[in-house]
Amino acid sequence: MKALIASGGHGTRLRPLTHTQNKHLIPIANKPILHYAIEAAVDAGIKQIGIIHNADSKEVPNAIGNGKRWGVKITFIPQKTPAGLAHVVKIAEKFIGKDNFIFYLGDNMVVGGVKRFIDEFEKSDCNCWLTLSRVKDPERFGVPVIKNNKIIKVEEKPSKPKSQFAVAGIYIYDRHIFEAVKKIKPSARGEYEISDAHTYLIEHGYKVGYSEITGWWKDTGKPADLLEANRLVLDNIEPNIKGDTDKISSVLGKVILEEGSKVVNSVIRGPAIIGKNAVIENSYIGPFTSIGNNTIIQNAEVEYSIVLRDSKIMNVKLRIEGSILGNDVEIVEANGKPHVHRFMIGDQSRVEVA
């Protein structure tokens, strides 16, 4: 069993964060999203992982490395043009060969890992194994049409979904998937849809099985999804205090203070994580908040938010909540007269003021 992980695309729904970095490298609880996918494969006993990345950038290969840190071999497969998930599978055929493999979308997260799905696939006589999750908005995903407990078709982003299930971004295949991805045609939006490949397998007599994800699964494609994934991960952390806290500060609940971090005259209410060499002074950090490395927060309150590395939040009167701040961001009190809001905002940013 090999693993194929997708980390390409442009992450348009997460701009402006993705103007300057690959969406799969955005941290959740101070760890890149892509790491969670790699760790899921490693925990399932997989030793060979292929990662699809944008051909015009070495950002993912440079950030991930050869896999030595996880005890696996990682092969990077460049994709010249984003052309759909079925195209991702197609260009990986040389890497996969005739082996069975798990295809994992690198911006998806699931509790409990993926080994249980692999075990179910291997016990079955199926050629394809899909994971399904009940969602509120199935029209955003591939949607299975189920009859008599069998999938008879998969529809891509249907306007009128025939079930409340989404096909989650975790798929397991044998070699017959390569026949399917070579035979299908581009959809109306010009992409080779993985849903069409699944339907091809069904229509040509191959067996497609499925499992329902009963815990949480998250496709981190939108800002709200990032915050929810951050919440879910932080809710399961173990406290670990390596930083320094003065005697008048209060650190409550499940909190990680990484090496070199300092908490001065502040309240940290977990679950929360404070990155390396971060400084929290005269401030409040509320539940479900991740603070990146080297970030300084003074005279401010932050809750249910993600703040990336090297940022500064200083002398902000209103609590910051439900927010995502990129690397090297500053939110500071304006100096001088008149007393105004002053912004320098990139494309597709969002700001709410009171």
C-alpha cells in the first residue's frame, strides 16, 4: 500500500493567505495542514508517499523534505496545470505502479487516522473504497447516490444533492482506477472529476465500497473551516508547558507553551497553543486560539483565532475573535491625531470594524 497526497491548486477560497503560501502549509495548531495527512499515512504503516505539487513552485518540496523525519520515503510529483483530482491520480501512475494506494487530499483532516479505512478495503473484494461524511452543504462536494446500501453513482457538486453525504477526501484504490481516469472526459468546468472516475468504475462492473466517517472530518477549504479544524485539534491536545509564566499570570486548561515563550501578567485559557519565542503581555488569550512562533501580543485580547508567525497585536481595545492573521501581520494602535483606523490591506482581504 502506497499513499498519494494532493497539495496542488491555488487555494482561491483562502486568499489573501494563499497569495503568499501554499494552502496545505497553513498551520493548524501551529503545524502545517499537510503534516496531518503525512502522519495519517505513516500511522497506517505506509512507507512510500507521493505528493503532488504545483510544478511552478518548490515551496512544498522545500518545506516537507524527503520524509526522513517521519521514517518514510517521499516522492514529489509536479503537476503543470490544476486539472481536477482525476488528473492528479492519472499523473501518479508511474509512482503507484500496480500497487494499491490511498489517495488523500492534503487539506483534509479526519480524527482517528485512516488505517481503519485501509483495513476495511483490504478485507473486502472492492476495487475502490470511498469515505463518506454527513454534511450540511453536500452541493460543495461529490455526492454519492445510494440505493440498497450500494453506491450507484457519484455526482460532482450537484445543485440538488440526492443524499446528505459528501465523498470525503480519502479514497482507496487498486490499479483499475487508472483505467477510469484515462477514459473520462473533462467536465463542463474543464476538469477531470474524480466523481466521474468513480461512476465509470461502477458502470463498468468494478466494485465500489464505502465507510461512513462517524467522527469529525474537515475539508479546510474556507476560512471558517480552518478555524473549526483548529478548534477540533486543540480540543484534543495534551498540556505541555515549556515556556515561562510569571507569578501573576494564569494559565488554565489544556495549554501548550512552546520553548522560549513568555507569559507576563496575562490570562491564557485553553485549549490554546503559544508558539516558540512568542510573548503574551498584559493580554488575554481565549479558548481555541493558536499563536505562531515569534509573535508578540501586548495589551490585547484574542480568542478562537489563528495568528501565524512573526505577527504583532498591540494596544487593541476590542477583543479579536474568529480571525485568521497571516505571517508578519501587525494590528497596532494608531499614533497621533486624528484618532483613526488606518489599513494596508491586500487583495481579497476581509476586515470588520466596530
